[in-house]
Amino acid sequence: MQTAELLRKVRRLEIRSRHLVADLFAGNAESVFKGRGMEFEEVRRYVPGDEVRDIDWNVTARFGEPFVKRFVEERELTVVLVVDVSRSMRFSTAGVEKRELAAELCAVLGFAAQRHNDKVSLLLVGSRVEHFVPPARGRSHVLRLLRDVLGAEARPGPAGAREAAHFLLRTARRHSVVFWISDFDDALDPRDWRVLARRHDVTALLLRDARDESLPTVGWVEIEDLESGERRLVDTGDRRTRERYQREAAQRLRAVSGALAQARCPLLMLHTGRPWLPVLMRYFSQRRRGRRG
């Protein structure tokens, strides 16, 4: 992508995302990210007047006397945007490409973080970890992240989710809010995600196109595997071919959903040809209610 075109796209993203961020907050001054609140600091002996609900029952049982967890106000939050830039993210038959939808999501989440002076970090994942931007604040930093997402060129091969998870565990020392944006076109290992979710607040944003799920009946078509470049002719007029394609797509989706459910990672499904902001708004609204409950 030429530099001038890239800058135009980034500018359009900034203008559009600022309106979307306003909609996302809808007059609510509190952060949309769950991490803001109280952070665990230490365990100490119980003293009269402490809240009973703060008792750490495991430590209490171990020492035979009551201990409570002590919390302090969490003053700094880091939002980590993990973006799949593998070749399958270039796919779209309705609306924008998955990569462009990923950039829109990064813009909204990045400017939402900026609004509350939170730091934002970026990790681009192709067949391996392609690029990492350490956390920082400010408008120019968010714009730099958007340029990186739109301008990234990945090597052939499925997204290296496992390598990216291990990379995050090594580099993100503080508890962070992680948004993993991908079409999850490759198998996930629940063990990696369980470890990641224990340390960080992880949400998976699964990007889908209508043709990921089913084939139209349009006769013979040439289909290309975007990762390998392999092409083959497929008779979409054949009912068994369409049913097999739909069945295999459903199996892949169940595998991804199952792996993330085992790790207790929330999963949001967003489609290239449908409005996605209402899905995001409902999700953050539920998180706010859960925090207050």
C-alpha cells in the first residue's frame, strides 16, 4: 500500500472511530475496559473492622488464623491489541476485508483507551510474531498503531497463535486487557489460552465473512487458499459439496469456541457485512453490569 493511500485510510479511520467511541460510551464516563478498578496488592492478617468478604480462605486455612486480601486502586491500565495479519485476513465477499475490520476495531479500542489516558500496545501475528509496539499513550501513538495494522505484510501460513501467546506472557508483565482480533482459521491449544487468561483479561474477537460458513449456488468457481496460494475448481451446484463445506466450517468454529470456552475467554463474533458496533456495545455494557454486581 502506498504511503499516501495508507495515511488517507488512517485519517478516515480516526474520524470514523471518534464517532464510534462516543457511541460506545453513550454518556458513560467510566472506562469500557474491565481492568480499571481495584488491584490486588498483598495478603495480611485480619484486624477487627476488615470486610469478611475480603478473607483469603486458602491462606486462612493454611495458617489457622484469618488473613485478608488487600487491594489498592488500579491507576494504570494497559490495553494490548493482538491482530492477526495472516493472508486469510485479506478475505471478504461482503463489506470490508477482515483486515480493514480489524483496523476499525483497533481504532475504536485505541481511542477509547486514549480517552481514559490508558496505554495501548500492539502485537501483529502472521505465521509468526511479525511486529510488536510497546505500550504508550496519546493520539499520535494510536495513529501509528493503525498505520502498522493496515501496512503489515505477512508471510504465507496460518497465524502463529501459540507463539504469540507465549510472546505476550514474556513481555506483558503487568495485568493487561487483551483483545485478540483474528479469523482464528487455525486450531487453538486451550492450554496456551488458559495460562494467558489467568494472567490477563483476554477477549477474542472472531471476524467472519458469510462465505466462511457456506457456499452460494453459482456453478463452477475457482477457490484460492489465501495462505498457501493453492487454487482449485469447485462445483458449488453440487449439494454434497456445499453441505461438506458448511459442515467443515461449523466444525472449525466449534473447535475454536470450545478451546476459548475451556480457557474461559469471552468470544465475540463480528461479520464483515453486518454492523458490529451494537455487538461491542452489548458486550461492554454486560461487563460494566458485572463489575457493579
